[in-house]
Amino acid sequence: MITKASVADVAELAALINSAYRGETSKKGWTTEANLLEGTRTTPEELATIINTTQHYLFKFTRDEKIIGSVLLIAKKDVLYLGMLTVSPELQNSGIGKQLLQAAEQHAQQLELSRIQMTVIGIRKELLAWYVRNGYEDTGLREPFPFGEGDKALTSAPLDFMLLEKKILF
């Protein structure tokens, strides 16, 4: 079930997101950044701020009362930004990510926003291919990777963000 997250969920969400993106646990899935970056992906405090910010929507995917997926949506002027799409590493490739993308599209329609944008680290070819298969297109725009406090690159390859976009039909 996909529902809006609350502040009561931040500890469980932070643990899930960090386990899916960074560290040894993330290597159980195919969307890991563990070979690219070291550091914490997010904190409970950051997630609480997101949840308490107008125009930010953090959705959780629960099964048997456990959060196993999430997605951050930010309503901007004329576009919905999608970030932190997360699925528990043990459950990746089970359709949860696609369901979260569909929920994002429905949310964009409810907000009457005709585009969803996201950024993906450009050297993450498998992940980029997955988003393309799900209707996202490379806009050609790039921006530097925003290293956070404690982030450390584990690769000599340049880390930049590719901006992807999908048009939403009403």
C-alpha cells in the first residue's frame, strides 16, 4: 500500500533509504551507489524537514506494516520533481519501483503538472536504462553532483547528474 509518510516514519525511512543506496546492505540490490559514494544518503532530521515542508510529498510503500519502498515528490512551478526512489534491496526487481513511479504520475496528474523530472548519476547506466524503459528521457542537461557532508567519491569517474523527464498525459 502506498500512503503519505509522517514524521513518525522518519527513522524507518532513513534506515531503508540508507540501506538501499549506500553500504554493504545496498549491494544486495541492483540500484546501489556503494561502489560510487561513501557516506550517509539521508538522515531522520532531513526526512522530517521534507515531510514538514509544503509542496514536498514523501510517500511510503508498506507491506505487513513494514516500509519497503518510498519516493520523494516535490511540486515546483510547472513540474513535479521525483527523488529518492527507494526499494528495499532484497525486494528490488519485484515491481515495487514501478508502482511508486505510477503513484508519482498519479500525483502529478492530481496537481495538474504535465512533467516529472529527476536527476540520476550519469554513470549509473543500468538505472538510467530502467528509467528510460519507464518512459523517462534524457534532457541533455547536466549538473554537478551535490556532495553532502561526509560524502566521499569512491571512483575517479566524474559524478554528475543527468536530468531526466517524462511528460504526463491527462
